[in-house]
Amino acid sequence: MKTGFIEVAVEHVQVLNAVRSKLPFLVTTADDAKDFVKEEIRLRYRCLDLRRQQMNHNILLRHKVVKLIRRYLEDVHGFVEIETPVLSRSTPEGARDYLVPSRVQ
């Protein structure tokens, strides 16, 4: 639509996965969820916490800042970003992680 809004007329709805138990905290549009819920619970259920409006705003702000920094470094200083893979290997018991050297001298 010219206004930017989307109108949807639903003919059929299929619930793929119903919530059978109570959620650990409410996912609301208001930012009052963090006041009532301990941080440990919010971090444990991070997928729910990221749906809050404040967390969505934080993610978009971080994206815009990183994009601005990269654009500045590329345009002004000719910066080229190169990703170097980090190879790691865990022990069978999972007790330790080792970095695998990428070049043998």
C-alpha cells in the first residue's frame, strides 16, 4: 500500500507449535520485562529476550555503528577486511580446547 502498511486477510491458520507451559517471562512491547525478571533467566531464554523492543533496538543500533565504522575505514583509509579462520579441536572428554596451528614452520 502507498501508506507503507500491510493488510492481510487470513483465510486459514495452522498452529505449528503450541505453547503448552507458561513462558518464563512475558514478551511485551513495553520494556518492563527486564525490571521483573532476573538477568540469569533472560540470558537462559535469550531467544525470548531478543524479541523485546529494546533488545531489537540495541541490535539495530549495533549494526548501524559497525556498518558506519567499516564504511569509514574502507572509504577513507582503503581498509580491506580479511577473515582468518581459527581452527580448534576439543579433547574427546570436552575438558580442553586446543588451537590448531595453521602454518607449520
